[in-house]
Amino acid sequence: MARKIVVTSGKGGVGKTTVAANLAAQVSLRGARTVLCDADFGLNNADVVTGVENAVVYDVVDVIEGRCRAKQALVKHPKFTNLHILSSAHSAPERYISPQAFKLVLESLSPNFDFVFIDCPAGIDEGFHRAIAAAEEAIVVTTPQISAVRDADKVITVLKSYELESVSVVINRVRGDMLLSGAILSPEEIAEILKTPVLGILPEEDEVLLSEMTDKTKAFRLLALNLTTEKKKMFDVTKKYTGFVGGLRRFFRGI
């Protein structure tokens, strides 16, 4: 049976969908049969982020309303052979979808996969609760800015009422130079504020689409390793800002 993990955030703009897509891709590269399910019925752009939007024929509403089976709605990623995408509500974005109906779709897929990642709408409105109801674990994405951490804290408080098996935090868009100077919250401070373990740290870079070879991709590989094993290796965002060359980088950034 699949591990059903919701990827959520307290506010928009923290890179939640990018985190969900890249983490799903890296987990699939480790040999796990993986589904990325878009539960953000308002924006529904997980298929765009993964580059399969032109291949979508059916979505989750089609499955719920009986126009196709759940397997028929899956789009197999052309580069990541173990990764499948389940798109949300292109056919009827205004349609009310109950948490129970959504959960049944994912439960029907669960026996044939190892992981189901659920890309959740930001905030704690109706769509949030629909996505959480289908999950067993949660990953909360935040950035090291205090406003984002406060919003993440509100989400974690709500998640506790669902009695999930685990809740962890991914800190996205961390600038190593600002971390060294104390200009942003450290991962240790964030873990203390949220009283929730940090699963991984992702560096500040332009948003990446799955297969680009960057420091952020390396960080996603560590994140996938931490999720699928007992390891807790954090990407060192400060490495390129230490030593002589790193000092020059910090100087020209004005940090």
C-alpha cells in the first residue's frame, strides 16, 4: 500500500507545488512507484510544473463521476518512468468534490503504488481539508521568513487534529549567505518555533523543473533520501559562501 503524503503550506508563494513535483520525481528515481496528485482545484498546475499538461485526457473529477477509472486518468511522465500525474478538475473546476470521494480515488490507486504525493492548496480552506482527509502523512513547506513560519505554525496546529502518522517541515529558498549572517531564521530556530522536525533544506535558486542539474536538485535528492530511509542529511546551503571564494560571493551580495 502506498504512503499517502500531503504537501501543504500556510501561504502561497513558498514553492509548494515545485517541492511536491520535484520530491515526487526524486522518489521515483529511487525506484518507488509514485503518483503526484493535484488537489489544488483552483490553480491545478501540477501537470504544468511536470510538463505533461498536453497529455492530460482525464482528471480526478472524471474518475469520481465515473467517466474513467483512476488508472486511466494517470499520465505517465516521459522521463521519469516510475512517476505518474493525476490532474485535478480541468473538466469541472467549479464542481464540489467531497473529501470522501477524493479519498476513495487515492485509496483505489494505493495498492499499485509506493507513494502518493498530494499537492494541497495553500491555506486552511475547504480544499486544504479535502486534501488532508486523504493523507496519512504531511510535509509543510515554508521559507525562512518569519511571516511564512507563522503561517506554517497555523497549518501545523490544524494538522494535529487529524492525528496523522507524521508531520515534518521542508524549508525552501534558503540563502546561505543570509543564514551565515543571521539575517534569516536558521533551520534549528524554525524547528523550535514549529515544534516539528525538519525533513530537508532547499537552497534559494530559480525554480527548477525536475531534471535540471543544480544545487537544488542535489538538495531534492537528499530530501528524497531522508523521506525514504532513516537518514537525516541536510543540504549545506552555506558551503559556497565559506572560504575565500565564498567570502567574495558574500561581499558582492552585500552580506
